[in-house]
Amino acid sequence: MVRRVRIKDHWAEQRIFTLRGVIAAGLMAALLLTVAGRLFYLQVLKYEYYAELSQGNRVRTDPIPPSRGLIIDRRGVVLAENLPAYQLELVREQVGDNAALDATLAHLAAIGMIEPDEVAGVRRTILSHHVYESVPIKLQLDDEEMARFAVHRHEFTGVDIRTRLSRHYPFGPMAVHAVGYVGAISEQDLKRIDPAAYAGTSLIGKLGIEGAYENQLHGTPGYREVLVNAAGRPVDKQGAYTPKLEVRQPVAGADLMVSIDMRIQRAAEEALAGKRGAAVAIDPKTGDVLALASTPGFDPNAFARGLTARQYDALQNDIDKPLIDRALRGAYPPGSTVKPFYALAALKYGVMTPETAIFCPGHFNLPGSAHVFRCWQKRGHGSVSMRRAIEQSCDVYFYNVANRLGIDRMHDFMSLFGFGEDTGIDIPGEKPGLMPSTEWKRHAYKRAAEQVWYPGETISVGIGQGYMLATPLQLAHAVAGIASRGHMFKPRLVTGIRPAGSNVVNRLPTEPEATLTEVSEADWNVIYDGMEAVTSPGGTAAAAMAGSTYKIAGKTGSAQVFSLGQNQKYNEKELSERMLDHALFISFAPADNPKLAIAVFVENGKHGGSAAAPIARKMFDAFLLPEKSS
């Protein structure tokens, strides 16, 4: 008997499949309901919250740089101001990674927005900032540059033109070494400043008043929140759920009132035009510097715009060194301008009286020495006393003065007038010059005490030669000490500070830094008489001061650029221009009531009376004649 077997139950399989389909459909429906519920929660219940959040992701905080303080001269003339300017800026996080940054900079160079040799430097500057900071890469764009970028603007992300206030110097190169200039913030600057305090700022003080008073001039930055699109560019459209945008206004820097008088400054620079030299004018009653000129100069506006490496190298390598402030950093032999000081020392120490007569045959020998020290007047001056020795600048007389004083007493007395040390002026970069002594030479040359100093070296220092060096600022400071009869004031350029938003100027106090109490009125009068004779008929500066309506006291000087051998003669016609003697002149006026003390230095000017004294005369006229006619 064959048994029948059922191999497959189709109805059972159908029931299982149907059950599984129902379960799967239920799961899918549950998942879809979960997604729908989540979407309902996000898009309906939490719509306002996430709409605000999405708008917040489009808000960028932009710093608002402060307006830099003004620099104003003593008569209210603006020497440094701020003008609107356009500059090209880049935000690294909007540009992309380093490869994108390199491509962007290469493209900017290709369209002529930056120089190809500047790309590496610009890249370093960008990388030294935070990724979210807007970094200036081209300052003060002109119309052509703005138009050129506008044509290619769509090709760049994270690069845009922005309006900023930029520094401007209305007088250009005039007074540049005193006022200074601002330049782009460098990598070295970033190491010493607080980046937050300079957010949005592209310039910083580099020299002169701009550099020395950076903290007062800079101010405090503010910020504003800005809506931006996906490319990082600002947009104006705002929706119902746009967050409130905050703005914090910056605090401007303080204005500086300075002692410079542009009437005197202009007269000095116009008279020095085409020459290498310096002129400094000081108020002997306060120490205020009314003029500080150094020529040749340079245009500080070029630094505010941004110099290319090629342009800066041209300035740096210029044979006339326009970047060097000769007034502060030019240390030169002072020549015969030191003779009134040594005459005063001779009176103080009692080695000479005003009536002591010295015969000048045109040369001088130390006892027991065959070396001949010559007077500038080859035929000699005959018998001269102190007043006439100053008037005629007799070298032989002052060889005797130096020999009787000795180098250490000369050093000690000249130090009272600030020779050999910084004057303490309130801008950096000053050189101290050199007032030699036996101790100085022992230290400098590391010699035994008995081999340190030789008598002939004292003789050379007695006429402002040899080791002695002084800056034009030191000479002006010293002659101001004579003009004030021994009341020495520290030179200064800034006299007051006016805080932002205020009309009140906080005046900075001034006090004497030293007073020479051991010099009698009679001794001062001898020096005054001698220096007045210098500018009178027969004096070495008579021609430059002829016709003056006020009395001028002064002293001419010439300083050798190189040393002559014992049998050599100085012949101007055989020398190149840069080997000629330097010309100097120190003075104060009016002699009976000094209001201005001036030192003038003309590099390779040959003679103080003909090259330097006329410059001082023009400076005195600019200051004193308007006052007398008013």
C-alpha cells in the first residue's frame, strides 16, 4: 500500500508571509511617524529657535578701529591727521586652506594688486594673524587699483575692499624726523603688542612722536556685528528672525600738542634744502623744541600707503641717508662751537681771567714737544684776551685753555651742559655723543693708567676735535644752557595731551634738570660779550647777521672730516665734496632776553659763518620778526 505524503503547505506559508508583511509595514509606519514627528518638532514647534540659530551662523563680528589722535603744533597747525582711504583686506578662514591662500595671493599678484616679490611677506603677515581677522594686504588704493580689483572681484572669496581712516601728513617730508610716521604692523610689532587692542588696525607708530607716544595716540577699538552671505560678504537683507546686531563704538586716541613751531621748522628746512645737515631750535626757558630738522628727509605718507621692498631698499641704500635723523643720531666733532664753554670752565676753575692775554703767532707747541698745533688764522691773531678769543675763534688761545684745564676738568664741566650723554628728549633714537676723559680712554682702550691719555689729545679736544663728538641736539641743548645762564631743561617735543572728546589740554609740567650755581653773573657776561661780538662787525658770523634788528649771540665752528698729518695742508680745492669740513653754528637771540637757542650743522659745509649761520638767521627771523611787528 502506497502512503501519500504532503510536501508543501501553501496556505501556511501564505499566512506567515502576510504576518511578516504586516509587521514590516507597522515598523515602517512607526519609523515614518517618528521622522514626521521630528520634522514637525523641528520645523513647527522649534521653528523660531532654529531660525534664529541659523541667522546667528551668518553673523560676523567686525572690529572698528579707533581714530588715531592728531598731532598739532604750538600754534594749532595740524601735523598729522586722518583721512578716509580704501584698502584691500583678506580673511583667511573665508579663503580656505593654505593652498587656496597661495592661489589667491598668486592671482592678486597676477592682476597687479601686489608685487610678486611681496607675496611671501604678505603671506607671513596673514599667517601671523588669527584666521578670522581681516588682514590688510594693500593700503590706500588709488582709483586705478580699485577699478582693477572691481573687474576681478567675483574671482575672489574672502578678499574685499574696505573703507578705513588712514594717516596723512599735510606737510609731507617737513618735520618728518620729529613727528615720525606710521607703517604697516609687522611680525616684530605683533610680538610686543596686544593683538586685541589692534584688532582692525593696520598701522602703528614707527618713529619720532608717532612711535614714542603710540599708546596715547592709538585709542581703543570697538566692534560691530554684520550679516554676511556664504562668501563672507556683508548683506543688508534681514528677516523676521534676524538677531539684533550689536555695535560698540571705539574710543579715539588722544591728541598731542607739540612744541614744534612750523614757522621756524619751515624756515630751517627751506634753508637746508639741497644740503645734508640738521637744525634744532629750543626755548631756553622751558626746553621746548621749536624746530627739529634733518635733511635730506623723506615723505612719511609713503610709509602710511605702504612701501614696496624695492622702494624701502632705495631709501635705505641712498648715499645721503635720508632715514637717519642727523639732529639726534648724527655725532660729529663740534669744532669751535665748544670754545665759549671752555672759556666759562677756565673762569670757573680760575685758570684764566677775562683779561688774561695770550699771544697767538698762528701756532702752538706743548713744552718739550716738537708737534705743531696750528691756528686757523695762519698769520695769527696777536695778543688776545677771552672776549676777543671767542669773537675771532682763536685756536691758540683755546689750546692754552685746554692745556691749563686738563682733560678731566674739561670732561666734568662739559658734562654739566649735557655733553657725552643723552639729553633725554622724549623720542627714541638719540645718540649720547662722546666727551672723553682719562677714565673713558682707560676703559675703551684697556690701557695702564700711565699710558692712557696724552697731552696732545687734550689740545685737540680744546677746539672740539679729537675724540669729542656731539649731536646737533646736544649743541642746541648746551647753548640753551648758556642762554638761560645755567638753568638746564630737558628737551621735549610733546607739551600737552588732549583726551578724546575733550576740549581740555592736560599740560605736561617742565622743570629745570640742573642749575649751574657756581658761575657768577660777571662770568656769564664775559661769555655773552664774546658771543655777541661773533655776530657783530669783525666777528666770524658778522656777514650772516648784518642788518638784524635784534641782538644775536653766537659761535661759529668748522670740524675736520679727516685728520691732517704734521706737514699736510688743508686745501679745499683738492678735496672731494664729502671730504670738506663740516660747518656749525650755535646761537641765541635776542641776546639781551633770549627766547630761542639754535644749533645748525651743515655736513661738508666748510665754514660755519657762511654755511650754518645764515640758516640760523632765517630761523630767528621767522620766530622773532612777526612777534616784533605785531
